[in-house]
Amino acid sequence: MKNHLKRYSRLMLLGLTTTLTLASLTGCLHRKKTTYQTYMQNILDVNYKGSFDGYVDDNDGSKDDAQAMYDDTIDYLSVQLINHYSLANADSDEVKNIFNDTAKAIYSQAKYEVSQAYKNGDDYYVDVTVYPMDILNQVFDDVFAYIEDSNKKIAAGDYNNTGKEDYEAQFAQGVADIIQEKTSNMEYRSPVVISVKITDDGDYYCADPSGLSQVDASMLAIEGSHDRDSGDSESASSKDGSSENSSSDDNDGGTDISSGVEAE
């Protein structure tokens, strides 16, 4: 916003005009801040909660686009879980569906907060506070015990008459059951704050992809990682396009959770 107010001292009448103009500018600025905050909240709710109403009603988004964004987010986490638990060679749709349901259960417990937008230089930002879910560490011992038990059964010949796809589906379901049971008592790490730039060219506005990638990478704590001793939250900033979040791997291959909106 490039409007500049002139200051007058000779005529008191102009003081009223200036006051009204200031109120108008402040109102416009507040609306923009609220718009950006709502937009970011809606984008996160679409991707992680599968909640489309805000995106459709507030941002004139389509339900089909929202569904596609949510599906991409779920598919990406599902593939990560499949690889993590050494089921990458499992080609059956059943295994993929099992971990799709697991990804939905995990992300249904995602915890995040979006600040009101603020201006820094010529750009607007929103701060997204993410509470990383510690589910991988919560389930580690139980999954490890389950894998050991499965290996013993294999060695004992319990699965000699079981087909490869059937065994993989049974194994996947066992892991998924452990994870899904733990999601109801989700534990969280210390909050991570990511500053996400909002790009607005006057016609459309959208969240900066690098900031959204940092948000996405912060949702899950890495297995084997430990929280900081201090209660201070970590912070990451996308103002310079770099990430300071040390608790997650690079997310270059991650899902794109952004969606632009036409500016009012």
C-alpha cells in the first residue's frame, strides 16, 4: 500500500479529514491482515484436516481443488510411511489404502496456529506456529516389538502358506493399527515458528512455497530425534528463502500445499 498521508498544521478542519483517512487506511490494512491470516488457516486446514469449507467459502476455492490438495498431502505422507517401514516393494492397493488411512489419522491431530499478518518492508508475512507430532517416537518400541515378532513367525514358518501380497497387507495393517491407536494420545514437541511470506501482485495472492515447505517439514518430529532441553520454541524464516528448522529433513520432494487466491 503506497498511500502517503500529508500532515497539515494550519487548518484544524483538515485534522478531521486526516483522522477519517487514517481510519480508512487502518481499516483496509486490518482487512488485508485478516484476509491473509484466514487464507493461511484455510490452506492448512485443507491440507492437513481435510476441512474444505473455509477455503471454498472464504477464498472462493473449488471443492475439487481442495480435495486434490488434501489427497496429495495424504499420498505423500502415506508413501513416506511405506518407505519408512520397508514396504516400498509392496505394490498392492490394499497396502497403500492402509497407510492412506494412517496418514489421515495422523494429520487429523495436526496442531498449528496462524498469526495475524504483519508487514516487514514491502512484504506481508504470517507466522505459523507448528507443534511437531511425535508419533514416530511414540510408536517406536511397539512397532519394533511387532517387527521382531513378525520375524520370529517367519522363521518358524507361520507364513509359509501365505502369499506375498497377503503377508504384506497383514504386516502393514499391524503397523498401521499401532500408529492409529497412538494418534488418539498424540504427543507434541516444542513449537516451531515459521514466517511465511504472502505474495500479492494485486490480482492474486498466495503463500510462498518455501515457507509452506518448512511448515510441512515441521509437522512430524523425526524418529530418534530429541526435544531441546529448553522450553524455547524453535524458529524458522522464509524471509530469505532459507530454513533454520533442524528437526526435519529437506522437503524438496514434498507435496506442494500452496494454492493462490484472486485478490479482492
